[in-house]
Amino acid sequence: MMRAAIVILALVGMGCTAKEAGVSGDAEHLRRQLAKLAPAEIHADLSRLEPAKRQLVLKLVQASRYMDEIFLRQVYARNPEIRDELMRRRDPLDSLRLEYFRVMFGPFDRLEEDRPFLGDKAKPLGANFYPEDLTREEFARWLESHSQDREAFESNFTVIRRRGDSLVAVPYSEEYRHLLEPAARILEEAAQLAENASLKRYLLTRAEAFRTNDYFESDLAWMDLDDPDIEFVIGPYEVYEDRLFGYKAAFEAFVTLIDREETAKLSIIYGYLDELERNLPIPDPYKNLSRGRSSPIRVVNEVFSAGDTKAGVQTTAFNLPNDERVREAKGSKKVLLRNVAGAKFEKCWRPITARVLCADQLPLASFNAYFTHTLLHEVSHGLGPGMIRLPDGRTTTVNKELKETYPTIEETKADVLGMYNALFLVNKGVFPPAFRDSLFVTYLGGMFRSIRFGTQEAHGLANLIQFNFLREKKAFLYDEETARFRVDRDRLPEAIRELAHEVLMIQARLDYEGARGFIRKYGTMPAELQAALGRLTDIPIDIRPVYPIEAEFPER
């Protein structure tokens, strides 16, 4: 406990003057930051479930809570000590610090480019996936002289540690065994309650993956999951927390209930996946026409989330798994969180657009267009280049070759392809012609919300890139007299096609330097956008979820 207290003293400057400690951790600042995330009760109707299935859901939540603990350790090595010491303290300021620490999963403010709000120590680019002092150059030199280590070092499911003068890759199953093992046991207990064979298989294979560090079979099992009520996923997936290389996957979990009626409405898009791939604005050799097309779509209501997805800005939808081998075999599953999307729309999206869009186009913005673009964003993650064979016969992935630029490039691709594909489906008659303008205006309005997430975050930077590219093409226009923005409905379709082509070709050519240059060119904040964002400071950036089901578990 003494060591933890020393850590806190070092971080927050206890005993220093206010100037020495900085103002980032003071009460007024923390209250302002917390106010940027509007509390929102995330309700899902569990009453429709039979008692045994409700008990199963509780088991899934119990297992998911371990993902919070693992992710906390993935973010920053000192996080458990800091959290435990803040919990010991009784000062009101420390209570605020603890509250914000829990929201951010560490002492770094995800709403302000990861600026520390406890002390002034910068967040390591590689989080706690690598030694804090490891540079890209040292990592590359090690692999040059230890080529046999490459697969393990670049794996999504290892951490890199120092042992003496050496670097070693430690499997997640070893690094987090003390947390993965109890989670695995709970998944096995949940499997005993599952009547649906596909859910039972997923729970058992995922429990085994936590012990073996091999997630392939359980990812396949998740693709086959077809319980009529429950959609559940747990494990290491997104690589956004790793800003050093974009290799390492963070643990997360979603416990959700399927909205059957809304799922049926949107599943019509499933039949167009092959056509969407063929319609991509790139030469045919770069299209992935052989990728698996299982690709189910689920509209769900969230019961609970944990880990990476719960830190800072909340997830509205996801497209998993990310393993290109699974995507080649079966495709990917798109899951949309309807209750989360609704909370964001009402508390953040609607008031933002009312201040930034021109008056004559504002009525065109709608939740239906927002939710549809969210779906097509996730569909678009599963399109385009993925696994690529190199001239030397070696197989690689876009993720691996684009390194730390991949999250931003991939989110840009998914967003712009979401619009490109929406226009294709309007032309096919899937959506009515009048929906086109609603999509356009809603797309522009949503950018202001996402850019407020911060440009250190992949989604925020991706939206800034799109905004700047489309402004350059005069597809978005700014009215200096009213200080509001509008869509040029004639220019936007071609500008979207051009942007989609450029981003897809960066991926198809595995053009790391091209990705860096593209991000540099379009990833800067223009004055007119900065001024618009400055007028939104009293509007929440996102939501802070409140899960009623947590009342059934003791406080950690």
C-alpha cells in the first residue's frame, strides 16, 4: 500500500503548490469534463426472458466485468495501484478523480488527446502492451536480428516485455491468467444454462481460448451464434489503444438482447454484400470477391458493456471479428446497439446539429439516416482489401502493414464507404429516393459530434479527414454570414467516390507512407471548424452509460 500511495503522490503532486501540481486534476475541471458525458440509463427489457435465461445473462455480465480489469491493466501499468489508492482516500477531490479515472480507464483524458488529469506524465504510445521506453526503432532492430520472433511480436494477442537485455513476447493467456481463468470458469457455468447449441458452443470455445490464446475456433463459433434472444461477445478485438504499432488487441465485452423486429428490417442489406464489393471504386484485382459472406446483421439493445468499448466515448455498433482468416472463411457480423444510438442521438447529436447546419437543410437530418449510416459503416468494415499475398509469396494483412495509421485509415474507409454504399442502395431501390438528401445532411451533421471525440482517437481523426477532403472538393460549404454549414447535393456523390477510391487504394497497395501523408494533409483543424466546435462546449460530447443490471452485483 505504501508503494501505491507514493505513486499517487507522484502523479497528483500532493503537497505541492497548485501551480506545481497543475490544474488538470482540480475539482472544477473534473466536473466540467464529467459534464461532457451525459449520464444515460441504458435499458434493455429482461422481463421477456425465462428465469433460466435471465440467470444466464447475469453470468455473462459477471464474466464481462473481468474485461474491465484486464483492460485497465492494458492501458497503463500503474492503473491498478492508482485506482486502489484513490479508493482508499476520503477527500472529495479524490472522489472526483476516482470517478473520472473509472470513466477514462486511467489517468489520461480521452476527451483531450489523452492529456493527463493526474500529474503531467504522458500516456505511453504503446499503452501497457510494450515497455514504456520501447521505440519503434528498437522494436524493428530486434526483429531484424531475431526474425524468428516476428510472428509472436506482431501478434494481436501478446504483450512485449523486457527480460534483462532481451525483449520477449508474453501471450495474453499468461499475462492475464489470474483474470482470464475466473472469467473462463464463469463462461463454462453460463454454458450449462444455455439451451441454444450455438450459444453453448461459443461460450465453451471462448473459455478455452482464454486458456490457450488461440481465438480462431471461438471466432468461428461466434459467427455461427444464432440464439433468438442473446447476442454476446467477449475477448480481445480492437487495436486502437495501441498507438505505437496498432498490433495489440484490447479486451472488451458486449452483453445484448436482440431486437428481432428491427433486425428483420435491416437484414435486407445482407443480400447485397456481393454487389457492394463489386461496386467498390477500385480496379477489380484489388476487390475481395472470395471473402466469406455469412455476414449476419443484428440490431440489439445493450444490457452491459465492458473494457475497451466502455472507455470514454461509447460504441454505437461493431463489426467483428477482425481476424482476416475468419473473414475469409465466414465474413463478419454487424451488430448495432439501438438503445445506445438512441441515447446519443437525443443527448448529443440533435442539439449539435441544431447549431451547425443551415436552417433549410436541418429538417432533413434524422435518426433513421443516422442509424442506417451506422449500419453501413459496419458493413463497410467487411469490404475491400484485407488479406493480401505479396510478390514473395508471403501473406499479410492491411492492418499489419499500415501499422499505427491503420485505425484512422480504416475508420475513414468505413465512414465514406458507408455513404458510398448508401447511395448505391438508394439507386437500387432499397431506400427511397428522398432518403438520399437525408443521408447527406445527417452525414455532415454527425461529423461535428465525432470530431469532438478528439483527433488522437481514430474515429475523431477519421471524421476530420473526411470533412477536410469534402470541403476541398466543395461538397461541404460554409456560410460566413450565418456561420453554418451545408451540403452541396450535386457535388457530394462524386467527392465521396473520390475519397473512397483514395483510401481503398492506400489499403490495397499497403501504402504506409501514403497513409501517413494522407493523414498529415487532411488531419489538421481548419479555423471555421474550430470556431464551430467552440460554440458547442455546453453540449455533451457523448454519453456515460448507466446499466441498471449493475445493481445486482457488489461494488468492486
